[in-house]
Amino acid sequence: MLSINDLHVSVGETEIIKGLSLRVPAGQVHAIMGPNGAGKSTLSYTLAGRSGYEVTEGEARLDGEDLLGLEPNERAARGVFLSFQYPLEIPGVPSLTFIRSALNAQRKARGEDEVSAPVFLKLAREAAGKLKMDFDMLKRPLNVGFSGGEKKRMEILQMAILQPRLLILDETDSGLDIDALRIVSEGVNAMRAPHRSMLVITHYQRLLDYIKPDVVHVLVGGRIVASGGPEMAHDLEKNGYDQYAKVPA
Amino acid sequence: MAAVQQTVQQVAALEGDKYKHGFVTDIDQEFAEKGLNADTVRFISAKKGEPDWMLEWRLEAFERWQAMDEPTWAKVHYPKIDYQDLYYYAAPKAKDGPKSLDEVDPELLATYAKLGIPLKEQEVLAGVQGAPRYAVDAVFDSVSVVTTFKKELAEAGVIFCSMSEAIREHPELVKRYLGSVVPTSDNYFACLNAAVFSDGSFVYVPPGVRCPMELSTYFRINAENTGQFERTLIIADAGAYVSYLEGCTAPQRDENQLHAAVVELVALDDAEIKYSTVQNWYPGDAEGKGGIYNFVTKRADCRGDRSKVSWTQVETGSAITWKYPSCILRGDDSVGEFYSIAVTNGRQQADTGTKMIHLGKGTRSRIIAKGISAGHSSSTYRGLVSAHQKASGARNFTQCDSLLIGKHCAAHTVPYIEAKTASAKFEHEATTTRLSEDQLFYAMQRGLGQEDAVALLVNGFVREVLQELPMEFAVEAQKLVAISLEGSVG
């Protein structure tokens, strides 16, 4: 379970997240919806531990363990995975090399044995097959020259191999056509599991037609201003975020 | 703390002690008198028991050198060198020169063992399966101390020995080829080398022979205030193939040491030479005190039709590097390649690159240069690509990429391109990037520690070049790049 308590985050001099509390029990999928500038990406970067996002107050725990004091790679080893809105290109590093290095770094940090090359290849081949990815693509430098859809698929592939406990999807639907959206969503849905929490961050309701959330939260002005069932997403699509704009700060 | 900032600080915090080969071997040595005059040249020649023609060649070079000026066009800065305050010859004392490994001073063997260089053939031969098996010529200060696998090579017809031995045993080959690629008066440092060169490696591969193993030379500067002036000559006769690697290290000393080598390669019809360098001379400390001045002239003459020469270099050491391994593409359809990784850190300065001189028809060349600058260092790529009128259909592709780590380093690219025939096709691409905070965060989010993340990114950056190194050395080079950026790279 992810539990966030009264979280305040500043970037530079500006406070972006202003007292956010949230619980995502294991086995559930929660969506966070909000207008531009509400603090959606700030929340995902803060949970992943990006530098420049200063937590001034509050806490975030995964299964009771404090996350905020840890380095990004230590959080990853404990099961935090952030699917980036804009996945980075890593020239000269084959995707397979990158993912295997990441997997073994995580396993090492957890005191587990490293995965051998043949075992890893089998793992990668299976995961690629499920996502309908050409395996040869995994031999190319990570994300270099990939289309938007291919990059997102590569994120889901990494997720499937790394098997995180907390999955944060940051605007995963951006830049995807309808077919890619379906394939990516299937990949995410396949990750649903009783021990896993998912946080789906999105501007539009579209993605939530494919990834059905248990709970929808509305994030406006750095706070969660409303929470409800999946039907709330449709309501937002119809009426927009303006209805929450007047909420006193 | 920002990951990149932390990396930068760790790199900046590095002192000279990161250099792993900084030890000094305590051994009895024989020196020429300090300073340089015609008698020094005579002394060196006499020490090596050289024939008169060789001495005359040296003296003529010395005459010319005295009339020359030190070049100042490179983007490097150093105090004026006092050429009279150096020793020009230093050799480990030995009675008659060792006949076999058993006679080599154990201190010397220990030195090379410490550097991880296999000199004991038996051990290598009896060694574990897959152990690197390559012949080594070990040059300690001014002389070659031992050359391994000579017998096995001789069976294939390959001559691999020290330059001194070649002058004595194979004078015809030496006379024909020495100075034929880099003439004595080519440049200031090459001319100095011609006058006082002490030793180096000589390779001759006869027609049609594929050299049965990798050849390598390990250069070690040990003595204080001593210049090292080695001279290497490699000839691949028609249809021959040879792959050669040189490695260099030196002790950690406060004063600067001069290294002015000359390497000449000759490839005849259909011959191929692959020359790789892993240069790790002492770079000086973080304040720029000490370190090697690496002023080297390396040139290949693709004399025969369809001949090919590849230079691959991994440059991590030296306080100052001034070096442009070049190819004269004389034969029709000959090919020249240059692959380079230059890492500078601390106060290091590197001005390095290549020259591809297209003379023959249908000649092709390819240049991939990767510079990584960290600390307060400066790295310059300087390259010339030229096509002669007769070089119809000449082609070149050049790619220069610079990676900056931190805010105080610099990278420069200075390409010179001259085409005197309209049918030449030259392409030049250059990029400069800073180690990206975004990429680092991305890799760390997936579980990689900061050092591993930097190592992965840097390795990705230099991958194209590492692939060109002989297998055994690619790993070594990868580690060396990592050590040079130690603190940030695991």
C-alpha cells in the first residue's frame, strides 16, 4: 500500500503540492486527474525521488517504509516504478543491456542473485511477445529513434520485467494512437495483482476507458479536492475541472 | 543533491592517487649525461652498438632539429621545456642483455606483473583456457627488456623484435623503411626523436602472412627527468595482416616528463594493419602538477593498392597530449580509419585527432572521435581531411562527438577539409552534449546506482569506438575510461 500524508513539495521557491494525502491499497488502481499545472507530474517525480523536488512537509510510505529519504535507485529496488511521460533516449546502450543492468542492480540491492543472460533473454522475449514488440527492437539503443508509441511500449516492457510493487503511470496516454493505447493498456492491466498498487496520472478520461480505476481523485492546486468512483472520470470529461477551481485555497 | 552536480564534485575531488600505475621501480639504471648535444647522440648510438649509417642518420636529424622551432599552434599550454635539463638515455643495468626471460631482472618482471602484463610465455601458454595470448615487447625507459613469443612468430615468418635488434639483424628492412613515412625533419618532436630515439618495436609481416597472434608493446617510463623517445616501425608486406596494440604507463612524479615517440606504419598492396593504443601515462595531479607531455607523431602510409590501416586509440592519461595518428592513402582504393576516445579530467589538456590524406583513386576514410571532458580539462579534436587532384572518388565520413561532465571543462572541434577534386565526397558531423540530468534520473529510477548510471551512459557514448578494439583490450579500455572518471563511474 502507498500512503501519502500531508505532502508539501516545492520546486525552487514555488510550492506546487500543498498538503496532499492519499492511500492506494495493494491490489487497487487509483487515477489522479487534474488540469495542467495542478501538480500531477510533480507528484510522480517526488515519489520517484527526482532532484529539484523538495519535500518541505509530510511523508510518503510504501508498505510502511519511508520513501522520501531514499535515493531514486533505492526506491526502485523497493518496487517503485515510474512510467515517464517522455521516456529518455539512451544512445549507444542497447535496450536489453539497459534493462538487464537495471534488473540486476535492483536484485543486488535486495540481496538476490543476478539473473543470467539466457534467463533474462527468455524473460525479455516473453514480455516483448505479449506487447507485440519486435524482439529486434530490443537490440537497438534504448528509445533512440523510437516513435512515441514504441517508447511507451518500451516503458511497459520494462515494467513487466522489473515487476514493481508500486506503479506510477505519468500521462501514459499522451502521444498514443488508439491501437497503441489499447496494447499499452492491456499491458498495464496484465500487471494488476493483489500485491501491487497502481497510480494512473492523466489529464483525460480516455485512458480510463481502458484501465479501469477503483478510485478517481481530482487534483487541483496541489491538493486532492474530490475522490469518487470510476463514474467521476466521465463527469469530469463532461463538466471540466472548472467546477473545482473555486475551492478555497 | 543533484546527481550530475554530485558526479561533478566527485570527479573534481579526485587527486592524483586515483592513478593506479604511479609506483616507481627501484632498479640500477645507467644514464647518459644530462643534456643534449652531438655527443649525446653518439653515446646513445654507441650504447646500442649501431652501424655507422644509423649514427649518421641520427646526427643529420640532430643538425636539423637545432634549426627548428617548437610548434605552438596546438590548443595546449605548458611552460617552456628546457631540453638541456633532461636525460636522453636511461637503461636498466644488465650485463649483456638478457637472452631469455630467466635472465631478466626480477624487479623488471615484477614491474610488468604489477601492471598486469604477461611476459612469461610459459604461464600464458599453460594458462587457463581463453586467457589472452599475445606477444609482448616490453620497453622500460630507453630500452626493450624482453620480447615474447619470438620463436612462434618466426615460424610464421613474422619478425617482431626491438628496434635496436632490427637495426643489427635486419638492416636492409630498416634502411628501406625507417623515416620513409615520417621523415626526420617532419616536425620538431619527430626530428628530436630521430636524433635520440632509444628503442621501440619493429614488426615485419611477409607477403600473404596473417600474423598468428596480437602483437603488443608496453611502454613504461620509470626514471626521473628522463625523456622517452621510442620509435616503432611496422611493415605489412603485400596481402599481410597484423593487429598491434601499445600500452603506456608511468610513475607518479611531480615534474613533467617528456614522451616524444614516432610510429611509422607501411601497408603494401592488399595489406592490413590494425593499430590500437591504450594510453594511460600519468596525467598529473588535480592541480596539474606533474604528468607526461605526450608529443607523438604517428603516421601510416597505405602505400599499396587496396591496403588498409585502422588506428584505434583510447587516451586517458598524460598531462598534455599532442597527437594525430594519420593515414596517407597513396594506393588506389586504400582505406584509412581512425577511432578515438579521449578522456580528460583534472587539468589535463588534449589536442588530438587525425589526418586523412587522399592521394589515390577511390580511397576511403572514416573518422569517429569521442571526447569526454571532466574537471577543469580541455579537449580539442583537430582533424584534416584532404583530397589530391588525382584522388577521384575519394570519400570520407567524419563524426566528432564531445561529452561534457561539469561546468569547468571545455571541448573544441577544429576540422580542416580540403578537396582538390570535385568528385570527392566528404561528410562531417559534430555534436557536443552535456551529461544529461534527465538521462541519469531515468537510469536511476530503473534501479541503477549513480556511478553505474554514469558508467552506462558514458559507455554508450563511446561504444562505437570500443567495438573497434581487440576483444581482450576492449574490457581493459572500458575499465580505464571508468577509472579516469572514478568517483562518478563504477
